[in-house]
Amino acid sequence: MRRYASRLLLAGLAIAAIIAIGRGCSDGDGVAITDVGESQLRIMAFELDRPIRVVVTAAGSFEDVSAAGRAADTTLAATAWIVRRSDGVVVWRIDPRRVHRGRGTLAETADTLALDAGIYDAHFASYGDPDVRTAPPPHTIGGRLRRIVSNDGRAWLGDAGRWRLQVAAAVGADEGAIRERYDDITKALPEGYGALWTSAPTRSDERRTWLFEVRGAGPANVRVRATAEVAGGRVLDRAMVQRLGGPEPEVVWELRAANTTWAGGARRNRRADTTIALAPGLYRATFATNDRHAWEDWMANPPFVPAAWGLALDAADADAGARVGEVDPWERLPRLASFACVGSDADLRRTFTLPDTTDVLVHAEGEVIDGTVYDGARLLLRRSSGEPEEVWAMSPGTARPAGGAEKNMMDEATLTLVPGTYTLAYFSDGSHDCEGFNDESPLAPDRWGATIFALDPGFDLDAVEIEADPEEAAADRERMIDAVSPRGEEAAGLTGLARGPVLARLTGLGNDMDVTADFTITDGERPVHVYAVGELVPSARLDYGWITDEDGEVVWEMTRSNTAAAGGSQKNRVFDNLVPLPPGQYVVHFRTDDAHAYGAFTQPPPDDPEAWGIRVERMDEPAESEE
């Protein structure tokens, strides 16, 4: 016993000596996390330009005062660790079994270790772990007093002024090898993590999904990684991969308590890492969190790689990388029925009949406030009795943010529809819709409505019988007439003209472009033919053109009201008309934003994709024919 005590004493003296050395080293070189307060996560990135030995000194705290006396539970309430960025491996952490125990709950430690060249993320967390915390009972005066003195069982908060993590070169010649990096901490993920797709970092009350396809023959090997909350054997954050099709989606992998291991930090942090073989077909990956303990909303110490909170899919081999890819329903899947960019006071219905059992994806976007759906959708099945049966409805309980204002919500479901006659219905109130959003618009305003997709890319739409509403059919005919007719007053009376030479051409434009071209009108007032294709929604002009005169005044511009549907996505618009201009110098402009343009359309392209941009042509009197 005496020999054992002597060894403990010597070990403690050794740690104390290294701590003293480390403090001295860190004064002139290295990186440090200091001034840590209660319930904080601090991340500091540093880079080594060559392999060196470093001294790491840190001070944290035990969750339980009795842990300082080597009780069975040695959970750390305030703790530090270092992760190698390249692979997410923890290269160092405070080991509660190898610390110098200060007064009360304080735990100090120091280590020397060899680190390879590369990027590292140093972490310090001070949330504690409520799952192992025992606060004194409040029903007695003494209990209440102890509760107050111990900060509800968190006596370790008194150590806050001593918490730190310092990394310094162990050898003076290596002092310049450590360089702090000022990274976005949301990018503190292992290199290549979630290369196929990831929901990480996922916040509280979020649900993220990814629709993807496995192409080719034979199964594809996909690596699945998830970090989530599991407490008391119950999975609180859902993660799964489902194959779509059949009577209902088939769960091919799901996060369960039994297939997880500790992820670091609090006990409720669990992680899964496995490889699954996916047969060719359509799949959906889903990660959904509850209302607490997630990225930037921790209620306990986070895992070793906090930004990995969520689900990630990676190709397990080169073959899977080539065969697994995202499916954009608007580009890849046939539409059985659709209402896009719906305006105010709508009551829309589209009825269709399916001859065979069909797997579908229903997607709806609308306005939801305080649990009430003001703009939303329903899918109804016609019964022989005449009373329709509700198959699906947009619900506040399953809806998730659609971007922009908080009330912009989207809801979707995969359904198997038996043969029968169905009606897709969409309703809206008198404000905040595609005719004019009274708050921030959603990310994709043209999807404000509802769409039903067949989950088979090769589905034969000719097999679907559509019951056309007479009023809707008349409106469709009117839209078709508008799409091919001149629009706007500027073309009135300009007839009998022939196209002349091209004065300016800015077409085939990609994302993030702002281009101009000059042209001149030399004779009397004469119209020019302007042909422009761009991206315009009721609430914004995203890709559009305009013309200015020599004084910089706008003489013509592309707007939602003077354009017509260009085919493909509802937001594709075309101006194909005559614009009268007096003699002078002119500049034609065209601007595109960071998404949906030629060569990178994120939704169905227009009928004339190469014309994305603007073309200006001279209009001339036709030559008289010789008799």
C-alpha cells in the first residue's frame, strides 16, 4: 500500500512538473484557448508545417466533487481535446485517470506528444453532463442550502477562471512550426466527410433529407456515418436510409442504440459507422433532430467532432462514387400533377386516374403560422360512394422550413397509390404568396404550390388520364397564346418589318455573370428585336437583361409582367418582342445570380437553353420584290 501511494505521489509530481514546463513554453509560442465561461464550446484550429513534438497543458473540471477522490464516476464537466482534421481522429484529450487533482473538482494535466504535419482542431467544452449529475434534494433546508452552494450540483463552475488548453512546441527550435488558423468552425469536419451527402452540422428541430439514385447493375457499397442523441436506450435524433417503392418505403439502415458507440463528450452522444450495400433504385436519406442538444444548441458536452452532428453518406469504393448521385425531382421525375407559383385566394384542383399501383413523391410548399396552414395542399381519393378520402395533407407537424421567412414551410411524403382516381387540391389565402410575398420569399418561389412526382424516372405519363377542368383548360389556352404573342405596348403598330443583322449577343450565360455589349442606332427611330431568356419569379428578378442609353438611363428592361413562359421550370421567362429606339449609342446588359443558368440548370431548362441571356437584332424594311 505504501509503495502504491509513493507511485501515485511520484506520478503527481511528474505531471505538476510538466504543467509548469508547459506554462513556461506557452508564453512565447503556440496557441491557447483561455477565458472559457460556463456552457461554451470553443474551437481553435492550428496547423503544423512539419512533424514536431508538442507540450499540451490543460485544466478542466470533474462533474462530481467525489471524482477528485477517485470515485467510480470520473466524468469531466469541463474538458479539452484535439482532433486531426484529415481523418477526425482524436490525437489527445484530458484523460480523467491521468490528471493532477487540484482543489475540489479541478483537474490539471500535461502531456508531450508527437504530431505529424497537418491541420488540427483544438476544442474546449464546459456544458457538463446532466446524465451523471446529482443535485442535493430541495425538500429540506439543508438540501436547499447545498443546492445553492453547489450551483444545482455544478460546483465545478467555480473552476471557470482556471480552464485552459495550451499547445506549444516542446523544443525551442520548433517554435515557429505552429500556426493558428482562422477557420469557419462549421468546416471542422474530417476531409471528404459526407462527400456524397451530409446533413451535418444539424441544428435542433431540423429535418434534412436527400433523394438519391443507385444506377447500374449490382449493389453499390455506401459508407453511412451518423452522430446523434441517444439517452436511456432511446434514440432521440432519427437517422435512416430508405429504399423507395413497394407498399411502403423499406428501411435499409436505421440508427439504433444497439448499433452505436460513444462519440465523446456527454454520455448521450452516440455515433454509428458502417457500410451498406444498396441495390439499384431510388433512396431517401433522412436525419431529424428533436428540440434540444444539437449543433450550436448543446445541453451537455458535445461529441469529439461536434460539426459531424447529423448523417453522412460516402462512397465506400470508386464504383459507388460513380453510380450514386442526387435525384432532383424537378429534373428527373415525371409529374402527375402540379401547381407552381400559386397566387392569392386560390382553390385549385387537378384530377387524374392511375391504371396501376404507383409510387409517388408529394411535395408542397405554403404558409404555416402557429400550427395553422394558410396555403397548403391535400391529396384525395375518389370513392364509389362519392365521398373523397383524404390520402395526404400538408401538416404543421411534419413540415419543415422552405427558406426565407419562418412561415415558409414545405412538406413531402412518399406514397404508394393504388389504382383509382385522385384529386390534388391546393388552397391559399389573400396574402404572402407567389403574387407578392409580404415577408422574405422562400428559396424556390416557383415551388409555392404542390407537385406529385412518379418515383420511376421512366414512368409513362400517357397512361395517366387527366380530367381537365373547363376553366383551367381555358386558362391554359390563354397562357399558350400569351407565350407566342408579342407582349407589351411597345410593340403596337410595328408590323411589316424583317430581321436585320445582330447588333449585340450575350447568350449561353452561366452563373454569376454581369456582362455588357454596345450597339448603335444610326438612322431614324427604328425598332430592334430583343430576344431574352432568364430567371424571373413574382418577387424577384434573378437572371435578367436591360438596355441603357448614352446617358445611362434605362430605356427597356426585362420584367415578370412583360415576359412569357419559356418552357421547363415556371421561373424560366422569355421576352421576344420589338422595342422602338431613336438614333444613339446603347448598352445592353445581362446579369445572372449564383444558381440556375446555362450549363448548370437546377430545375428543368427552358425550351431554348442556349439563348439564356439576351440578343438584340436590327429590324429593317423588307426589300421590295421584283415583279
